[in-house]
Amino acid sequence: MARALRLDFAGATWHLHNRGNNRQDIFLCDRDRLQFLDFLAETIRRYKWVLHEYELMTNHDHLVIDTPEPTVSRGMQ
């Protein structure tokens, strides 16, 4: 079943999280974490997000961001 559409609007604060399929690991080593942080930094720059917090766990991550423009859907792709 597909997830409900995300309401994307300017000035929103988001708690985003990603989890591996069947709760499998998504970060196998520190190199994976660093690569994710590089991708995240590029996304923040491109979409002008404000990152407040992040947490990288072995099988999931959490982000708390503000989106001055309605770009969370594009950034999550």
C-alpha cells in the first residue's frame, strides 16, 4: 500500500526518518555514514533546508529540518 501524500509547504518543520527494508541495516560502516552525510549536505544546500538535528542508527536515521520553500518531497527523492 502506498504512503499517503506528504503535504509540502513553505516554512514547515519536519521530522523525517528512513528505515531499511525489514529493519535491515542501511549503514554497514562509517564510510556509509559519511557518504550519507555528504548526500545530506548537498540536499541541504540545493533545497535550502535548515538542519536542526540528525541521528544515524545502524538500520535507520532521523532528521529534523525546516523547509523555507516547499521542497521536502523533492529533497527526499
